[in-house]
Amino acid sequence: MSLYKKKLFKTPSQTVGPFFQNYLKFDFNKNISSIKKNKIKNRISLNLNIKDKKNRIVKDAFIEYWLFYKKNNKKIFLLFNRIKYDIKKKAFLINLNEYKFNTYLYLTIFSRGLLNHLHTVIYFNDLNFFKKDIFFKKLPIDRRHFMIAKLIKFENDIKFYKHDLHLNGTKESIFFYID
Amino acid sequence: MLSLKLSNYKIFTFMAQNYTSNPSHYFKAYKSNTDRAPKKKLIKIKNDINKRQLLSKLYKNFTINNNLLCFNKNKKPVGQKIVIKGNVTDTSGVPLKNIIIEIWQANASGKYRDKNDKHDATIDPNFYGYGVTKTNNIGNYKFISILPGAYPWNNHKNAWRPRHIHFSILDLNFFSRLCTQMYFPGDFLLNDDPIYNSIPKEHRNKVIAKYDNKKNKISNYLTFNFDIIL
């Protein structure tokens, strides 16, 4: 008997189209999180926009974000959520707890026009751990800075950040493929 | 393919269309795609997350086993009633249990329950168009719905989307995340659809359901089988 087992091809990806807004579940009442409430410290509020080649805001998209922290060099799951474009705030709003936040935020982007979803990460400019992060150091030098959200204000124990993800164009963000 | 070994990590740069049965990110015939698809090469990262941690927490936030896409059992939606069933496996053929599957679709006249859907067709008050379930211990799932209608769109002159159902498949983490569309066998609109045709030719049959009424136990329903490989 051969030890080699033939691998099957995965089911191909297709676009989510424009009409997912009223169907999929968004903004889970409670983020799917392993954080204990009494350990929540400062909060992070990220105002995120997705832009296309012509710098237009992509509204018919949704984002899933995942947060992990590192313990003994292993990633431990903290949080998952799915969000859509907030028409009133004119952005995708991501609210996080800074507790044990010593790694980056994983994002998966789905949109009309995207035949495959996109993986990316976001770092935060005042949280200096990214400067030592092995993975960050290996990102293309000329585009690394496109992955860092900027702190714009700090109020009521909440840090407010702003960031634009560019799907295409001169400021194109770095996207990943996961093996 | 170029590979660079850098200390503990390997980072590969590659052309996206070479690694799976997925479409390439950029596909000119699909107009919405041209300003949104990334043009730079993607970077490969490795899966290093203990995905089992996520499982129980995810389920609390989905109303699992809502596999009937109508508003009300007693009020029948317009259209041909169908059963969609299938099996979810990994690439080695091992069945995957507890995979969350969400589907959404247009009604029988090709109309979505969405204010942005400008198609001149009627909303069916008895049809919602969304369902969610999870695979059982042997990787099987089932939905009960109606045959969705085709509808026109603005991609090119006289463009029509073939009948399709959107699938969102959430595994225990994002490494095997999949959003796809299930099409129906024999649909003549498939030939001119740029979204379907973005898939490499040899893999297009993987998104077409198979008509399979032999084991159907519900009368008056057409049964389609759609197996998914993550």
C-alpha cells in the first residue's frame, strides 16, 4: 500500500456579491471572545476604511477579524467578530480590548468584486511590539507602513485609531495567502 | 515559484492562481473586480494557530440548524421546492464535523431581500433566503429551500447571473474559510457568466451541484448534492 495519499482540490472560491448585508449575521452581541470581563483594560476603537484603485470607499464589503496573543511562542485565541460598513460612522468600526494585546490583528476581507477573500494584518503605531515582531520585519520594506494604524486620540480610556486598507493602487496593502 | 528562507519563517512570493482551484484575484471580464483585486504578489504565511480553541465559542453566536430558508413552515414560498445536501471534507477526504454553513439566495423570481437590488421583480413575503446549519458527525449537511431565479446585472450587455446560491463556510479558523457559490446543472447562462468562468476550467464542475433524487425521502422536492472540500 502506498503511503502517498492523493490530495483533493479545494472547492473554488467565488465572490460574496453585493447582497449579503441582510442575510449574514454581523456584530455579534458579544464578540466571540475568551477574555474574562474583569480583565478588560484600555479599549481600542479602530476606524477602518477599505479603498479601491480610484480611492473610492468600498462599502459593499464585510470584514472578519481575529485576535490572538502569544504565550510561550504559541498563539492563543482571544476574539472573533464579523462586521459590515457602518453607514452612520462612514467606516468599518472595530472595537477591541487592549488586554494581552501583544500581537497583530488578523483581518479577512470579503467584497463584491473580490473572487477570493483577502487576508491581511494590522499593527498599531503606539504599541511598539511590532518593531520586534519577526513577521513584521519580513514584510516588504517599501509597503510595511501601509499595515500600521495611526492613533488619533485617547479619550475615556479608549484609544481611537484610523486606518485605510487599499485593495489596489499605489498604496496597496500587503495581503497574504495562508498555507 | 520563488522561495526565500528567512530565519524561522519561510516567505514565498507567488502568483495566486497557481496554488489551488481558486480563480485568480484579477479577472478582466468581471468588471467589479478590476479596481478591487490586488495587483501585487501575495505573501504566503504558515498556519500556526491552535484552531480547536475557537470551536465552542463560535457556536454560541449562530442560531444553528435553521436550515429552512422560508419565514414560516405553514406559508409556502413561490417556486420549485428543493433540498440541498452534501458532505464537507478536507483535502484528504476526511469528513469534517461541526462546520458552520450559511447560505443566502435570491427568491424564485431572482430578487434578493435587499434595498440595493434594483431588479424589477417581486419580493416573496414567505421567503427569507437565509439559512445556517452545521455539519453532523460524518460531515453531512442539509438545507430546504426553493430554486433561485436568474437575474440581470450590469457587467456587460444583456448580462444575466445564472441561478446560484451563496455559501459561507466557517471552519474552526480562517485558514480554511470559504465563500463560494453553488450553481445548478445544465444552466445555459453559465457559459456567459464571468464569475463562474473565472474558475480554472478543470475545476468548474466543483461548484455545480449534482441532481440526486434517488435517495430523496421528501416528496415534491428536487434534491441537489453539493460536496465541499476545505
